[in-house]
Amino acid sequence: MFSYNSVQEHTVLTPQGEVTKIKRVIVNKGKGVKEVITRTNGKMAKNKKALTKKEIKNIKEHTFMPSLFTSLLRTNQNSRKTRKRR
């Protein structure tokens, strides 16, 4: 049975305040979850996704995956969305 747990925390000071990103990977009994938590000015945003079989295999083999968290990171939340008008 394979069990794996990893947590990385990065904090950056910006003129607007402190930004903290926490990246977690948890694998238990052949199933796994990847999660990103972002804290900005007291507000928290969570994003969670299941690991694929290929990602779990790479974690077991200790191979580096640079694009593991790219699908979880939110980009440009303040962008205005266009709506269809009837």
C-alpha cells in the first residue's frame, strides 16, 4: 500500500498585502487529491482536484511534474465576463 503526503507553502509580501499559496498532494490507498489554497488580505480561495493514474504513477517513481498544479491556479479573477443578450 502506497501512502504519500506533501505540503508546500509560499508567502509573498506585495504592496496590497500578504499573499500565501499552499499546495498539497495527498495519496492514500491508490487514490489521491491535489489542492491549492490561496490567502489574500484575509480572504481564502480553495481549489481541489483528483489525481489521475498517470500522476500517481509519477509520484510513486519520484519524477518531477512541473505542470501538476497549473489546472488549479486561478488567473485574472477580476476580468469582466461577457454575456449574451437576447
